[in-house]
Amino acid sequence: MEQFKKSPSAATSVLTLLTADGQPPHLKQAAAVFFKNMCKRHWDAEASEVTIGEDVKQQVRDNLLSLFLVVPESIQAQLSEAISIIASHDFPERWQALLPALVQQ
């Protein structure tokens, strides 16, 4: 698991799993929890030895809100926490689109 977290695409791979057809709900729930915990421990590059690249962070910021709208409530709860964690580090400097996207949705 530690090796996977160090993968440059770990965050986006886990998010892709949330919308994959044929995956059992408990696996998707576990993936959402894993993503939230990954954000909590590794989003802030200064506080973590495992870094999430800025290009991956931008992909996550660009797609997280639309993903949030299409997943079940149990997964939304985890993604909501992840959004809050990311926003606490990146808003408004690196996530300027957050507020307009929230208003639009």
C-alpha cells in the first residue's frame, strides 16, 4: 500500500475506481476512505514525505466536484472531507475555480 501511495497517479487511480462499473460498493467505499486519508496525510507537500505532484493535484481539483455529484451518499461523505482538506491547503490561490464551481452546481 505504501508503494502505491508513492505512485504519481495513485490519487487519480483511486478516484477512477469510484465510478468504475462492476465494482462492489464496499470496494468503492474503501477507495473513497483511502483517497480521503491520502489527502489528509499527503496533500500538503511540506508536511509529508510522499508528495502528490502538482499535475495530479490539478486533475483532482478539476474533476472532484463533478465526481462528488455522481457517487452515492456514503462515498460523498468521504469526498466531502477530502474536498475540505484540499480546499484548506489550496483555496483560493491554487483552486480559484472552487467557488464558481460550487455556485454552478
